Amino acid sequence: MIRLDLERERSLHPLFAIRDPRRLLDEIGLVKNRHIVPGQSLLFLDEIQTCPSALSVLGDFRELHPAQYVIAAGSLLDFALREFPSSMPVGRIEYLYQLRLWDL
């Protein structure tokens, strides 16, 4: 697993201007000093709402590099999606909400 905390690692945000998923993975691998293997490695994008360009690239992974496992999470993602400047890739992203007992 390669975890990117996009809230704490803001220096990674410019990488998500790269719209080619394979090249993006190569760059992330260089920065993290890890080899990313499609179909074996999980890319975990934490606090993704802090980097709108990372949200945009999710659809590119599904279309252009479907073998790569990607999970995105964000504590304030619902709020960010309301103001998201681009359309989300319909049918390409699955949402999972976690309800905690103290949320009731």
C-alpha cells in the first residue's frame, strides 16, 4: 500500500496535474521510493478533498489504467464535492459511507 496524506503532504498536489495514470504512478513511486505494481499495489489517497485535481484524476485511472487499485478517502469529502468545479465520472466511482455510533 502506498498512502498519500494529501492534507499533510501538500507538496504532492502538483503531481495530480499529470493526467496519464501510468506516468502519475511513476512519479509517486519516485517521490515515495516505492515500486507501484498494478494489480498488486494499493494507492490510498487520504484527505483527497484537499486536492481537487486528485479527484479529477480518479476517472482517468478507471478508464486508462483499470488494473491499478485506488481508494480515496476524505473526512470532509461531502462538503468538497458540493463545490467541486468539474463533473464527477458517473458510474466510475463507488461511494462508501461509514456511520459511527456517535454520529447518531
